[in-house]
Amino acid sequence: MGDAFIRHIELLGYEKRFFPSQHYVYMFLVKWNDLSEKLIYRRFTEIYEFHKVLKEMFPIESGDINMEKRIIPHLPAPKWFDGQRSTESRQGTLAEYCYALVNLPHKISRCQHVVSFFAVRHDDTSPVTDSQIRKPEVFILPKDAKKTLTDITGPIVLQTYRAIADYEKSSTSEMALQAGDMVDVVEKSESGWWFCQMKDKRGWVPAAYLEPMDGPDESEEQEPNYAGEQYIVQKSYTAVEEDELSLKEGDVIEVIHKLLDGWWVIRKGETTGYYPSMYLQKAGEPNTSVKNQLRNQSAPPRRSTIRNVKSIHKQGRKQISQETYRRNSKKYIQSRRNMKEKFQNKANVIVEKNEQEENKPKAQPAVPPRPSKDLILNRCTESTRRKVL
């Protein structure tokens, strides 16, 4: 019948176990070419180690040589502390990963590494337990969730970015980079700090040090909104560059352009400039512990302050000059004032017209002229004509 291979892998859910210590395992139903179906259990750390070995076995298909030729799906690294929430939210990612894995070319999907990993083990049929410990708790993936896997987690395929310069980390939660390093972006924070992974390393990296592989322009950046959104300054900052603004805690400003590097263009009165987004909070929005922690960190570096930048793109990113921001902001403010004045003048004209019309005397209806004798004789009846004559 030939070598065994996998036809389909279905994620059923996860199980919470308590021996030898509390941990979580995912339940997979593996369908083989001989039409048999086997239930297996794997921890996410095992799956990630399997994924790393698979990438090493197929460096071309994993994108290590050329990212454009990557076909092996991405898989985010395990978190430092995996709890039930992360285990549950990761189900959609795993389901998509298994589907993509089985549909890869046969040299990958049917290789011995894949077949061995998903084969039934002894602990799949007879898991190690302790009679004194609670029985495992099983959590089944809802049927509706399998139809809409994208609703379970965020993006399944991680974006790959390239470092444009060397970066030395300043804390243990950050990750050092060298120019040319390729990283997978797991999370993009509005603060300008992105959580990335690179092989067995992961940590926060300033977005300003990264550029997308497909082009210099960042398609995810929003267009300027010169109407502005009202924000409140949560932490004071003194401008270092000429195009930055110095503000104090409690100042109310308007954000007119949200940039992914964490430096937003804001307007204070008629003055515009850059300000760290992590020190701002939208008006009316409650404080959170995460935001408070971000404000205790330093602002990420700006692209314009990075030295020895080496980009792979011939054309630089399209950037709006500060003068353009200022001019368009003034234009918007002036147009808003003109509209307000025009509206007030129009309202005054209408009131004056109404008052004038009310004061005018009402016109009397015109009295029609009396018809001539010839006209009466011409149109009247014979009886009337005889009486007149």
C-alpha cells in the first residue's frame, strides 16, 4: 500500500492536565491514508520545536534563503507564561497551520519528520496520571468556530520585516538587531514598540528600525485626518527635534496623523508637530494597567534619528513634511472658521428678511375695472339687451 501519510489533521480542542504539574495539551484527530483516524495530544512547545526542525530541513521553503519562496506557514513562538487564555486563543492559528501543513508539497507534508510527529505515542492512549490528582479537564472547540477560524485569533500569517540598522537593546524585554536581520512581527503596538520573533529569540523592537519586504511604503498607515481626534497628554515630554512638540501632562490636543512608528502628528492650537503616542490617551477613554506600564517606558526612537540606515528599497518611504502638516492644518482651521462665519451670516440674513416681511403692510386685492357698455351688450343675453335699450 506504500508509505503512510496524513490526509487531514483536525484540531478538536485542548485539555487541561494536572500531572506532573498543571499544563495544557491540544487534541488532534489525525486521518491517515489507510482511512484510520487516531487521536493524539501535543503540547504547544512540542509543536513549535517540530516547526523549527521542519524549517531547518527545508530552508528554501521556509524562506531562510529568499522570503519570496517561503511556503511553510508561520507559527508564533510560545509565550513566556502560557495560560488558559493563550491556549484557547491559539486554536485558530493551530488549525490553520495544520491545514496548510498537510497541503504542502509531498516532499514536506509526507516526510518522515511530519509522519513521526503526528503518529500515535504510548502516552496518547495511556496518559500518565496520578489517582490523587484531579482528572483532566477537556475543552472542545465549537463547531461554529471551525467555520470561521479567523474570528478566533488575529492574523494567521505573520508579516516579515527587515532591520535597516543595528539596534542595541536597553532592557531584557527587548531584542537586539543587526542590519539585515529578518524578523516575524507578532504584535504591532500603537506605542511604536513591536513584538517580534527571530528563530529562538523574541522581544520588543522599535518599529522605526524595521521595513516591510515588499516595498518601502507602509500600507497600514492611516491617511491624515485634519479634522483631528481629541486626546489628553498623560505624560510630559520635552521636544528634542525641531519638528517635535513639548507638552505638559493634562494638555488637550488633537491627533491628525497616526503613524506606526509610535510618533503621531498632533495639533495644539495652530501649531503641529510629532509627539510619542504612548504618552497620549483618547478623551473619555479609561486608564488601563497596560497603558500605565507603557507610559513608564521611554519613547521609541524615530526613523529620522537612526544613523547608518541601509534599506533594500531604491525609493524611500513617502513622508509628509512638517510644513505640509502645518499648512493643511491651518487651511482646515481657516475653512472651519469661514464655514462658521458663513453660517452665522446666512442665519442673520434670514432673520432680517423675516423681520422685514413681518413689518411690511399686507397688500390689498386689486379691484377689477368695470366692463364697458359695448362689451356688456355684446356678451349679454337677448332679454338683458332689450332691458338696457
